[in-house]
Amino acid sequence: MRAENGSAVQIEYKPGIFVRLQPQQIQSRPNDLPRGTIVRIEASDGKLSITRAAFGNAQYVSESIRPAVILPTNDIQRIDPKDWANQGRFAIGGLPDIVARPGNYTNEQWNNTLQSEAITDLMARQHPKIACIGKDPKGNYRIAPPSDNFPCGCLKRMGNSLTVQYVPLNSEPTVSNNPILPWHLLSFGDESVQQVLERANAHSWRYHDNKTFTWIPDTQEFDVKDLPNHTVQTGPIFFQSSDKGLRLRYAQSEFRKFGFPVEELIDALKQRGRSHCYPIAGISESPEYSLWIELAPGRLVELPVQLIVWRSGVNNKAKSLADLMYWQGFAPGDRVELELVSTDPLTIDRIALKNWIPGSRNALGSNRCFLPVEAVDEKQGEITLGRGEFKLKLPFADQNPNWQMAILTPENDIQGITATSNPTKNQPRPKPKPDDVVFLEINAQDRLAVVGFETMTPVLDKGEADTWKSHPITGCLIRQRPQKLSLEEEQLKNWVRVAGGALPVTVEGLHKTENQYFLFFSMRYQQDAALIPPGCISLARFVDLLPDRNASLKN
């Protein structure tokens, strides 16, 4: 469908059947509905309400560039090569509704002129042909030669080890030229390297055409070939460059630059027997809520919540979760089991949420987190951080580094702290800062202590105490005393015990005196992550009963 603000809306009701809805027939609709948007229409009081069910391909292309695989359209074979720069058209792999013409992108601006040699060189490259795509100032789709900003290649496993290296497209792996990449920067899965490899090996994708062709300059003819299946091991996958090196765990602001529409997920579920479990990469809130799903490293898809249903009852009836589920409770690393709902082939596919297995990241805030290292499994390729109910498993192929603690950043970078490290004046032992997250435990003297920082004394932050007192989650931890609020330490220790021996808290400040080091803490991040707003639902797992007979649940 397609519509502009304040105008009529044209709907493709069924293949070849179009319906035009006039503004006076429409009670409500989203402001922007570009061509290809999938919508849901409901009748109400004699008028129609239109809601967006899934984004069209246009949502994934902006005026800035994104990397793409291009497929020349058949009409190029009937055009003189010297006219390809002006008349050539190219379909976009993974975005089949978009057809683009050549352009030139320099100094972050598009113009329509491209030297014919550049497009001829592009046409002479074997599939996959790599380019950049964006919109020019008039809104037309344009492709340009590939940019060094988007390294393209594949992941190659080094022998029988769990180590992988980046290999540029159409080249051979060489230890000297291709960097070895750390696994925790290559996937959103909070799982072992073996599990990431299992997902990567099981996933393949195809582009929408059956055949493609390459220009052979020597013979002035086209070489036509069948399009193959693609995998993480063959590529192409596009890497994000960062100051830490190449990564496939993209920044959330870049998801639409590297990601694809929900159709890629639907195709994957059809291949996997209609049901499979995937890690969540992130949550988008604008313009509507969406879950970002990692099919395999470097393959992100956007799943709008309008398409998600819950099946229940004797008849396995599907009910929409779009306005019911507490979507802010989902976090990167959570796993969701998704199933393609059997529907009429002429209607919109819907996806059932069969299960949600939450991880611990929602309680770890949006800054650094100081986590105890519980174990390193070199055979499976994983490092276990945290403790009890707040464990986090990350893919990790290095030898056991003998870390006591690890600092985890929002970008998933890891900095280890060894038990034997000797801090110096120039390199002091890292300490928590405000907004970081640390863990509280109960020490041998039955007092609350900061995990990894035994010399620090945890103290309730008075500035946050009022917020605690009125909060439905943490209110029971605060007692009103004459002229002040105090911490119910026994109740908090019960929470630590139920959580398995350690509880994450938010650092509000540090204060050092001559004899003591105080760490002021709150549960600012944790209390909001645990709260489900009225009118919303969430899946949860029973953990234990507290002494006051309240149940501890993990969602």
C-alpha cells in the first residue's frame, strides 16, 4: 500500500486487486505510510482504522548510505553499456521492493552523475555485487560503488579451534592479513561459541531472483548463473567498524542500516519447520515497538509487535500481543521461541511467541557493570559472569584468563580484572562510578558487601530513598524512622539469598574517608526493569518464596 499525509490510501487487497480509501472513510492511521507498508484495517463506527503491521522496504533506506547486494535487472542486457550509468536499474538483495539507479555519493551527498567506467566495473564483478544504496534529495533510490566504511566478507573458523577470523569477500584466509575477531563482538546471543556456531551453520539465505548475470568485457557478453544459498561462512555479511575493530554486534542506532524486514524471518521459519529459537538483539520504540531478532551473526531482522500473537485455548486461538505485552521488559540476549502461524497464503503472516527466556541484561543498566567471573569453559567456548539468578554467559574463545571480575560495557566489550593484579599509580585498579552496576553479597560476618570490592561498605543512597519508598517493587526495603528513611537490611539480605547469593544494584556515588570507603547504592535500574505497568502482561518464572511469603519471580 501507499499513502501520503492527508491523502487517499491505496491498498492491494489481494494480488492484482486494489482498493482506494478516501480520507473521509478513514478514522485514524499512522502519519507516514510509504509504498510497501503492510497494514491492518479494522472497521469502527462506520469508518476504518488503519494500523501499521510491518514496515515496507523503504524504512531500511535513508539519505545516508547502507551496504547492499545489488542484482542487475534483466533490461540492462538490452541497454548499451555506455548508457548503464544513466539507464541501468538494480534490485536490492533482501529489499526486493526497491529498484535503484546508479548515482555518486561523495562528501555525504548524492548526485546523479557516475562515470560509466565505475558501473561497468561493478557489472563485471561476479555475484555478489557489493554497493551502497541511499535516497537522493528527490527521494529516488541510488546505488554507488562500495564504501570502505562497510567491510564485507565472511567468518572463517581456524581449523578445529573455536577461533574465527574476518575474511574479505572473494579472498582466501591468511593469518597475517585477516584479523581474528572476539566472539562477544560478533553475536547478540548470550550463549557459548558452540551454540553460536550451531545457529550460524543452520542458517542460510537466498535473494529474491533465481538467476543473475555478470558482464564479461573480453567477450562483450553476459555470463548468466543460478543464485546460490548464502551462509555466514560464505558471506556476504557486512561488518561495522569501531575503535575496537570489526563487529557484527551492531550499535542499536545502526540496526536499520544493517538489518532487514520481517520477511527474512518468515523465510527462515519456513526453512526451520515453522518454529525456532533466536536471540534478541534489541528493542525499537519508534515509530512503533519492534523486536530485533538475530537469525545468525550479521543477519538482523525487525519483527514489528503488531505481527506477534499468543496461541492458547482448546482451539489454539491466536490473540494479538501488540497492546498487551510489556515489550520494554525484553533485552538483548533474551531468547524467544517463534512459530509461523498457519494462515491463508493471501493474508499477512503472523508469528506466535511460544516462549520467552529472559536473560539478566535488563537488570544491568545502560552503563558499565562489574560482574564476578564464575567459570570459563574452553571446550564450549563460554565465560560465565554474575551469580545465581543473574548469570550471563558470553561466547569466549580465549584461554582461561584467570579473571576474578569482568567489566562489561553496553557495547559488550569486556575488560578483565585478575585477582593478582597489582595496581600502580599510572594504572590503578578500575573502580565503579555513578550509574555503573555492581553486585551485593552477604559476607562471612553476615553483612552486605560489594562483590569484588570487599573494602567498600555499601550504604543506601539517601537521595534515592524517597523514590524507593514509593516504588511498588522496592518500597518494602525502606523503613520510615523519625526524621529519616533507613534501609531494611534484613529484607535486602533475603533478596540476595533468594537471588542465589548476589544482587545487582546501581552505584550512585563513592566517598572515601581516612578509614573507610563508602559505596552509595540504589536500585534505580533494577526496580524499573522489574516493574510491569498496569494493563500489561509478561511471562515470568517462579524463583522462590521470601520469608514474608511474597513470591520472587524472574521476568
